[in-house]
Amino acid sequence: MAARAALCVPGAALSLYALHVERARAQGPGYCARWDLAEAVSCTRVIASRWGHGLGLVEPLLGRDSAASVPSGAVGVVFCLLQGVLGPVRGRGASAVLLASALASLWLAAILAFALHDLCPVCLSTYGLNLLLLRLNLRRWRQRPQTH
């Protein structure tokens, strides 16, 4: 449980920072995040992209103004809360939710590398934490009680 908390707390902090970057960028298009180091190493560019909302899937279907087009930073905060709250819960349902939510990070990492061609330090740090959570979740999945 301590390992999960040690991963969720910094993950939530990084997600809140991503929300801050998005809000600051909306107030002034010239805003650059502290971690914008080069054109291809830019948190601001990633967060402002279509992939920064609704996992990049909502905008083409429902539009950016859709209620389902939630910022990725907000999704990250919910992800960390789910990981923390469902971590001690036993059962197949909780294990499946934890595993599926951690796998979403793999989707976003692939988008970062192959669609955006960017190395957002905040994103990469978050994905590293989420991969460690995925490892915890896989171990938990393998240890879940079998029902016959």
C-alpha cells in the first residue's frame, strides 16, 4: 500500500501541474511551461494538442467543447485517486479497473512518441510512475482470488 501511495502522490502532483499549464496557456497563448526545453521537448505543445483532451479520441467524435473532452491532467488526477482508493479493495472488478486505467498510459505514451514526436518531461515522468503502478496492478491481477 505504501508503494502505491508513493507513486500516486507525485502522479497527482504532476497531473495538477498539467492542469495549471493548460489553464495558463488558455489565458495567454505565449505561455511556455517551465519544462519546455526545445520545440520537440515541450509540455505546453503536448497539453495544448488535441491529444491533451479526452485521450485524443473525443474531439474528432464529439468536438473539443464536449463535456467528455476532459483535459488529460484531470484524467490523471482521477487515475491517481482510483489507484489509491481501489488499491486496497479486493476482487476482480477492482483489479480490472486498476489494470485498464494503467494501460491507458501506454496509449498516451504511444501518442507522444509516434503522433506528436515530442518528449514532454511531465508526461514522461507521469508515464514512468504509471508503468510502476501497472507493475503493481499486474502483480495484483495475478494474485486475485480465482472463482470457480
